[in-house]
Amino acid sequence: MKYLLLINTAAPDSTEEMPADGPTVEEFLAFEKAVTDAGVKLDGNALDLANATTVRVRVDGERVVTDGPFAETREIVGGYYLIDVPDLDAALDWAARCPGARYGTVEVRTVWEPDQA
């Protein structure tokens, strides 16, 4: 099954308690090597924390575009991994190994595929 690991970090203006020192590049490189060597990584990228654009379409069809990460959130998505593992327990194990889990949160989402319905 495919799972998306969403790596969340404290938003810059958040009062959320996070360790002052975040994960190092070396920690993420080691995790990257581990998921790649295990053959479970399908995709993954770090995301720009400072720039985002939010699009909403209202009932009347009006498109509303807001620059910057959504200001009212305590956490923002800093990156992701798309993995293919046998089950949720395996996905949770990989999420726990991700450096982002020690300095923020890693949200695990099942990727819905039409043939699973």
C-alpha cells in the first residue's frame, strides 16, 4: 500500500513548543538513504517553508488566492515522502524513523487508489 508521510514543522510565528535545533541535513540524508535502500521510497521532497500560495474557489466561482502559508496554522508542511509498504504498521515505523518526527510531527496518510474501493 502507498502512504504519504507529511513532515510538519512549527510555523515561524507559532507558539508551538519545538526544540530550538531542528533536524540536520545529515539526519535527513541518512533517512533518505534508508528508505531508498529499503526500496520503499516512491518520491519525496523538501518544501519551501516561506513561500506558498493558497487557492480557494467560492460557491459563486470566484477564485481567491492568498500568498504565503496559511497564517492561522501552528504547523506547516515542510516536506513529504511517498512510500510503498505492506501495511499501516510499516508506514508508522518509517514515520517514526523520520527526523521530522523528533522535531515536529509526521502525519501518515493512506493514498487512496480507485482499485482499492
